[in-house]
Amino acid sequence: MRIKHVRRGVNRAIAVLAAGTMAILPLAGTATAQQPAQPKVLRVALTTGIDHLNPFTASLAASTQVGRFIYEFLTIPSADKAEASPALAESWTTSPDKLTWTFKIRKGVKWSDGQPVTAKDAAFTFQRMLDDETARTANGNYVANFQSVAAPDDTTLVIKTKAVQATMDLLDVPIVPEHIWAPIKDLNDPKTDDLSVVGVSDGPYQLTEYKQNEYVKFKANTAYWRGAPKVDELQLLVFKDVEAAVNALKQGEVDVINRLTPTQFDALKGQPNIATNQAPGRRYNEININFGVEDVNNKPIGNGNPVLKDLRLRQAIAQSIDTKTIVDKVMGGYGQLGGGVIPPIYSAYHWDPSPAEARKFDLAAANKTLDDAGYAKGADGIRVAPGGARLELRLTGHANRAFDQRTAQYVAGWLQQIGISVKQELVSDEELNDRTTAGNYDLAISGYATNPDPDYALALHTCAARPNAEGKGATTDTFFCDPAYDGFYKQQLTDTDPATRAGYVKQAQARLYSQAVNVVLDYDNALEAYRSDKFSGFQTQPQPQGSILEQTGYWGVYGAVPAGTETAAADAGGSNTVLWIVLGVVVVVVLVGGGIMIGRRGKAADDRE
Amino acid sequence: MTQALTSDQAAVLVDPDENRGGTGTTRFVLTKIAEALASILLVIVLGFLLFRLLPGDPVAFMVRERPTDPAQIAELRDRLGIDKPLLTQFWDYFTGLFRGDFGTSYIERRPVLDMIGERLWPTVLLVGSATVLAVALGLWLGIRAAWKRDSFFDRAQTGIALTLWSVPQFWLGLLLLVVTGGLFPSRGMHSPDAGPGFFAQGLDVLHHLVLPCVTLLAVFYAQYMLVMRSSLLGEMNADYLTTARAKGLRDDLVRRRHAVPNALLPTVTLVFMQFGMVVSGAVTVEAVFSWPGLGQLTYDALHGPDLPVLQGVFVVLASAVVLMNLLAELLYRVLDPRVRTA
């Protein structure tokens, strides 16, 4: 029996030791893996998904961004003002009828495999999009209007369009190497995401590794025509949870993060070695008012409350929404007051109502408007429309967004004070989308991200953007359909003089505002943070106050300036020391604990026997 | 969805027909296999119909916040085939399954089988290792807790287990992230800085595995412990234990050779049920640690919704549960003679 006991004890000790070793191994692994930390690496937390790297089919926002890092464009929005600036195209001219565009392509730019970048590559890219439906998946909108594309020589690209197109100087289409892509017949082939294909590029960074759902790794393109980036390596690390990403920033696992909530942003403020960046954003938040919406064939669609067809009622509602309170209380101050649908970040096109046009927050005035319009208050304080219908409206929004939850409460409170009862219906994103695209709402919290070119934001309110009877087939924001607005829209689209075009863009926004079909609540700030001990600066867009990651361009990661290398090295050493200390503690605890247990067990068994 | 399936399968477990024929094991096995196949068929039909009740328009999701003209949208709808009649869609889907074609994701436009394939291994690794550890820890603690019923050990362990069991997984995960202070990576399964080579890569994966695995383990083990504890308690006063003790056997041996084997059956059922669920992953833990597994795939696919992915995942998960239950039933007959002869 004794011998048996001893053997059991030994067995146990071996088991404990084995378990301890297992626990240590993974730690030891990273300790060695972290050794070659010499190159300057910029690690960016990616909180949205990547579908493809193939720039023809890469549609999700993060994938588009990857395309911006590795490929050069004909022109890109400048860092300082987010306006068209030369990239692959040194300069460009238009014919008098504005239908023919001639781009002069820069000489001396090379693909990463050494081949020269020529006008033929650009022509190939656009021609492929014209010929191949799959090639239009991501950016088809830009070529929908193209008549022909040609490259008469290596430095000249000629594009003819069917109608005048104002977005021609900002075609957001990555130019790909013809010698790599021409042999590829099927652009849906998964191989088009491989390094052998997307690894050949001419942008500031070159792809070196792609681990699906986990990370994308790049190295600096030392031959980049603007000059090599100051960091050696760029990593985009997928985080599914922003809270975990914030923690990773604090612990130095990532260097830059964006899409922070005001709460997270505030918590990061003042943390050691972390700098925060609050920049004007590209997104507007709004409340849409169902003014009796119609589908693209002018047939009524949805179940909106017909009382909202009355412009006076809509204006009274708009006047009862205090956008300042929304910015201060809901956004925690991290937003700008709403005006037109183009945010102030695009200052050339942004429009704010003049004091005369503005609907100042004034509940008394709103009440008076409704009194005058014949909406009498009932016994319960809820107004009744002249036809006898009670003013009861549904307010729908995203159930999972704090902004919607709080905004809905504020709005319901204000409208209650002007005699309108509001039923809050916050639902899933998909359900909300179903409701709004089918016109099944009275008031809906919505919002869109805009582009440097105002065309997209304006197009969302044109007659043609309205969907079919099923609520599908096109993307409208407000269902707005107004001849005057569409007139301004067409004029801005076909006017290539920047100043007069901006004039039309503003007139269109003023017209939209006057009809009170939506209330622009605010423009979100882009809230970002980075490790100031590792990076001393980034090139923002626009300047001086712009965003690092939320850009239409590569400026942020291209212009990243690493801080002195000593701090980085010291930091790595520090974390290793901690690692080893903890390791030691773990080993001791395991051994001592195991020993005590073996001893106790042996005794207990003896006693019982 | 998995919950409903479990009860469905539980019903199969206590099939009253089981013992009527009595012509032997072969017939029993064949019947069980046929039943499993029928269940999977039902799952395929159900999965197809179920997800079509979800709100949302995949195409609207795809073109969200990107300039897109109506012609482009029409092209997309046509390519995805979402405007085809439901019956045609089902037939395409159903016949595709037999060719091993689970369809193409709406959002990512990649074959669903590829997407599931690349997510399966991370999930099996994470949830599998957590389950194995949880079973080992749970059984060990459960046996000891029952043996020393109402002792300090019993009360403390039961309390700890119940507390961990009721803690929200994402909270526990985030807490571990903060407390461990950067000792373990906070995201994913691989570090972009890990060296090449099998050994370095393997260590890197293990290093990434620690936190999510510990989180799951902490939440998982309570059920095994409590089931083991209560079923062992049921055996504690049995006469055969008295007999065994009277023979002069050591307490340890009485427990190990006599009590535990008899108390093991309910736990075996539970373990197999859980192994069926392994592939369904752990949505929240995968999200907190950005673990590239099936749970995340399912969660992401709900946006859109990405119907082919949801259908595919549903079929794979349900099949795993059905398969594991089938195994459990067959194993039951091996483990416990009473089931065979009853």
C-alpha cells in the first residue's frame, strides 16, 4: 500500500508539472516572438469587416480603405481641404462641352514588381468595369455614365462621357496593373484576393499578408512616388468589440483606433501616452418626416400618417426639435449643429440656414403655428387635425444605438409639449431598413455618411432615388421628390466650375430644408485616439482639424510619424519583465499548491485506511 | 435555435418504440440513423424557411452608404437571385447541397462552405478545448463536492461555480482582458508578428487561446460539476456502497470503482449534448476576443441578412447536434447494460 501511495504521489507530481509547463509554454512563445521588434510598425484597430481585397469587388468600408493604402488613384481628395488633387494624374483638362476628359499620367511611377505604371493601366481598369459586370460591384457608379476610355499613349488617358459628370475629377476607383489583372477571367475567383494578385501595387503600402477575419499586413512601399512612408510596416488588426480595442490601445497592443463613442473617448482623455483626436465627421444624423411619400412611379407607398402632408405641421415639428440639446446631451458635445445635408467638413458645399430661414427651437411658436393651422388641443392635451384625426405619431429608430434611444426620448418629450403624442418604436437595423424603404414610418431616425463630392449626399433626395413599389431597387433617404430640388441637383452635376457648382449645391440643400421633410440633427465628430508615445503625429484630412483614419484617402497612415525608437524598445523590455515575473509566480504557486495537495491527500488516505 | 433542437433530440432519446421490436442492435442502430437523417432533412427545410422571415434587404445592406444607381442595384439583385420565386430558390439550394454547394454569401460573395470551413477549426479549437477542460474540472470538483457533502469545500465550490455560471460572458472576458494587463493578446488567433514555422505559430495560437478559453471554462464547468454532484449524491446511500465498504475497500476505491461509474450516465448525456454544441461556438466570447470562429460568422450574417451563410451554418450546427446525439444513444447501450436489456 505504501509503495502504491508513493507511486501515486509521483504520478500526481508529474501531472502537476506537466500542467504547469503547458501553462508556461504559450507565454514563453510570445516572449521570443516579441524579440525582433525593430521595424517601426503602425498597428491600426479595425472594428469593421473586410469582404475582399480585390478592389473591383471590395465593397465594405474597411476593404475600400485597404484599396486606398495599396493602390494609387487618378486623383485623390487633398489632405488639407479634401478637394481633388493630383495623384497618378499630374493634371487634367476637359473639352468645351465637358464630355471629354484628358488626364496626363505621371511618368516614372512603378508597380511593386518593377513594371511602369502607364495610362494603359488606367484605361484597362475602367474598360474592365465597362465590360465586366463583376468589375462594377464596388465602384460601378463612377463608370455608369462612361462612353469610352482610351490610352492613346503611355501618359495620356482620355475618357468620354455620355452626359456631363461632375465627379470626373474625383473618380474613387483604384487603378490596377493591367499585366496582372488582364489574364484573370473571373473576378469572383477567390484567387483575386491572393498576394500574387493584390500584392502588386503602387500605393504607399504594399500588402504582405492577409489572414482572413484576423489581420492585414503591409510593408512600406519604399519606391512610392510621393516618398516612402516613415513607418516600415502597417497592420490592420480586426477587433469585433470596440471595448476590447480600447483596452488594447491602453495596453499598447494597437496604436490607433477610431469610431469611439463619446463615453470611450472621454475615458481615454488624459490617459498617459494616449492622445485623442476629435475631428469633424462625414456623417449627418437626421429625423425623417413621412410627408406622404411615393415610390419612383409616384404611387403612394407605406403607411405614414397622412396628417404629415401638411407643411405647417412638419415645420412645427422641426421647430420643436432642439438640435443643440441633442449635440450637448446626447452627443456629449461631440458633434456639430445640424443644417444642410453636407457636413461642415466639406466647407465649400456645406450650407447653414440664414437667421431668416432658420427654424429656431421655439415650442411656443410651434404651438402657435399649430393653433393657427386649426389643430385644436383635445381634453388630454393631444391635438386633433381638422379632419378629426388625433396627432399620434410613431417614431422609429435603431434599437441598438444609444444615440437613437436618447434622441427618441428627447423628441417625444418636446413633441408632447406641442400636443403631439409620440410612440417610440426602436427596432433592429434590418427591421428599420425594411420600414423606412417601404415608407412604413411617421418619424424615423436616420443618417448617412457623405463623400467629399457632394453628389452622393444630394442624390439621396432626388426623385430617381426613390424605390419601386416594394421599397427596393434604389436608395433614397427622405423620399423627397421636388422639381426645384431636382433642378438644382442636375445643375450642380453638370456645372464643372467649382464656385457656381457650390452655389447650386447650397441652393439644393436650402430647398430641402424649406420643405421640412427631414431635420438634420447633427454631424457626428470622428472620435479617434492614438499612442502618443509611439507616434508623434498623423496627417489629418482636412487640416488643421481633421480625422486620422476616417478619411477619403491614405494621408493618415501614409503621413504617420513614429516617435523616437528608444521608447518603443524600453516598452517592449518592460512588458517582457512583467511577463517573466508573472510566470515565476505562476510556477511557484502551481508547484507549492500541488505539493501541499499531494501531501494532504496522502495523509487523508492514510487516515481512512 | 439550438435549444429547440436539443429538446427535439431529447424526445428522440426516450423514444417509446425503442424497445418494442427487440430484434437486436442492428435494427436499433439503423432506426436511429434513419431518424437522424430525417431530422437533418427537416433542419434543411426549416432553416430555409426560418431565415426568410428575418427582416432586412441584403442588397440594401450591400450598397449602404455607397453611391449606387438603380441599374447597379438591379444587376446585384439579379446576380444574387433574391427575386426568384421561393420554390425555385429552395430547389436550387436543396440540389446544391447534394453537390456540396452551400451557395454563395450575399455580402462577401464567397462560397459559404469555404467561409464555414475556415471558421470551423478556430471554433472547434476554442470551444472544444474549453469543453474538455470544463468536463475534467467539473467532474473532478463535482465528485469531490458530493463525496464531502455540506463540507466547506462543497459549499464553497458550489457557490463559486454558480456565481461564474451566472456571470455574463462578455463581462467576464473584458474583465480578464483588463486584469491580465496585456499578458495575453486581446484579439484573434494569430499575431501578425509571430515568426514562421510550425512551432512558433502553434505557440502563438496557444497564447491567443488562453483568455477566451479560460472565460469559457469558467462559465462552462458549473453544469458538469452540478450534474455530477447531484447524480453522485443519488448513489451515496445505495446499499452496494455499504457492501463495498464492508469488504474493506478504501474510501477512494469505493468512490472510484463503485459510486462514480453508476453516477456517470447523466453526465455522459450532457457531455455529448455539449459536444454537439461545440461548433455553435460562443458568440459573445468570440466577439470579445475577436476570435475568428463560427459564432462570429453567424452573428455577422444576421446583418443583411446574409441568408446563404445563415442557412449553411444552421445546417452544419444542427447536423453536429444530431450526430452527437446519435453517438450518445449508441454509447449509452455500451456504457449501461440496463439500457440494453430493459
